[in-house]
Amino acid sequence: MSGRRGRFRRGTGQAIAALLWAVALVCLVWTWPPLGAKFALLAAALAQLFWWRAVKPRSGRELERMRLAATVFKHSREGVIIADADHNIVMVNPAFTTITGYPESEALGRNPRMLSSGMQEAAFYREMWEAIEREGSWRGELWNRRRDGSLYAESLSITRVADDDGQTRNYVSIFSDITERRRAEQQIQRLAHYDLLTGLPNRALLVDRATQALSLARRTEAPLALMFLDLDHFKEINDTLGHRVGDLLLVAVAERLLSAVREHDTVSRQGGDEFVIILPDTAADGAAHVAAKICQLIAEPFEIEQHSLQVTTSIGIAMFPGHASDFDTLARAADAAMTAPRRAGDKLKGGRGGDVREDHGPGGCSVRDRWEPASWQGSVQEVP
């Protein structure tokens, strides 16, 4: 109510001032010159007084608020953009330049989309502006691009400023650089879901991906292979050459495993020298082919610092839906298949449902599953 009263007083004062200026002009032109000049001067003085009272701040408190607002605008650590109704920038603060790298002279008159990184789709901006026009404001996070081309994450709020008739006069955007916070969050997420040494998914992420893959396999009635793999005599490498060489070997093995599978397959490190591979939409012969490929890759020498290492691997395979329908049971079956030759003293025994064939290839790789592939570098036996 006080705002309306203030606007009325200012409007009335300006109207009276204009009327007095008109009276002064009439007195000066149409009346007897000596008297007209006096009336004209008086009318002009009154017009100036009313005009000054109409446009000046109503109180010292209001003037102080204006000074404080200007100080906040100038020294705020958040960037501020003020755009007109056509989305052209009319004012920015120093923090805008600090964050974006654009000086004020390059920003004025341009659309804020000059900061767009291209990482958000058109639908994102369409929904954002619909919310601004509908609700008067929007708040969220997005990626933008600095003047030097580097990306930064920002927390952004946009407010629509309307006049007394509801027409848009300005858009005020306030934003802060949250890139470091985003990076810290991503690092925390990475530590929670990825192996620190190899960068492969850890068990937590493996379980999540396996659950999703099994759910899809059930819906589409597609097969899925789960493969357990470890390195033979890895402990001896650690004990004789040191943990640094052992760690570098694990990193190199992880790289070779990734090269043996498809992009949508999952290679995970469970700890130590044990790896697990999920092969969605893969039947028995496909799993056998991947296992043979892995054996060949692992059999090739690893050049680790001044050492040339040749290692062998054991692989156990379990199939969905043949062996189990849930991840835990599949994992136990694949793990049992991988370790069975060691429990039997590396001597294979016949299992249920098929014959056993033992092939000795150059890699010395031991692979056990339920089927007999065309060729192996090691031995093949049914999952117990």
C-alpha cells in the first residue's frame, strides 16, 4: 500500500511540475512583460520544487538502501546479469567477469546464451523459460562455457521483473561457480563405485549393473554370461618383485580385459587379482569365444618396468538362465568353476551333464564351464 501511495505522490508531483512549467511559459509569452516575467519565474521555481520532490528519494534511509544495493552488486562473489525484456544484457557485475572471463564491454547488448556449453539439450532451456514465465523464477544447476572455452558448473537462479501492468521489464540472473564442488562430488562417487587402482567398477557397481542386466535378460528372454577370472600364482609376483610391480601388472591386465569385451559389457575388479565380467545377451558359445580371447591376451608377456612377465589365468563361467537366475547364485557358480581345478590338484574330474576335454595350449589357461567350445588354451569342464 505504501508503495502505491509513493508512486501516486511521485506521479502527482511530476504532473504539477509540468503544469507549472506550462503556466510559466504562458505568463512569459502572453502577459505584460514585467508582470509576466515575475509570474514566469515564480511558476518555474515552483515547477522545479515539485519536480525535485517527485524524483528525489523519499528519505535518507531509502538513499542508504540504494547505496548498499550498489555495494552488494559490485562486491558480490556471485555473478549477476541483468537483461532487458528481449534478453539482451544491460548490466553485469565484476564477479560476472571473474567467473566467465568476459569483460563488461563484450557482454553488454548480447544474449546470455553466449555462455552456453552445449551440454544441455534444447528441452532443458525450454522447460527453464516456461517455468520463469509461469512462476516468475527458476533455480537449478547447469554447465556453461567461459570465454577461454573451458567448462564450468554453475548454480543459477533467474527472476523475472515485471512492471505494474505485469509486463516483463528485466530478467535478473544470479549465479555462482560450483565446479570444484561438482568435481569433489564426482570424486566421492568414483571412490564409492570404482576400484582406485585400475579404475574398473568395484563390487558395489558390479552388483548394480548385474541386477539391471539380469532384469533386462528376464524381460527379453536373452542369455547372460558371468565370468570369474584370476591370475595364477599372483602372490608369488608380489612376494618376489614387490607390490608396485604387482599393482602395475593388475592395471595392465585390466586394460587387456577391456580390449577383449564390448562397450556395454562390464569388467570389474573385486580385489586382489580377481576380476568379474558380465556379458549381457551372450550365449554359451559367445562366452567361450570371449574366454579364449582373454586367455590369448593374458598369455602375451607383460613388460613391467625392467621385468618381462608371463602369467596364466583361470576362468570360471556361469550362465543365466541355465545355472541360476540371480546374481549371488551365478557368482558362486562361476567362482566355484574357477577354483575347482586347484581344489582337485589341477586334475579334472567328470561333472554332470557332459564330457570333459582337456587341451593344453601355449597360454596354460584353465577355463571351466558347462560346454565344450571348439578350441581352448586350457581345460574345459562343467560347472559343479
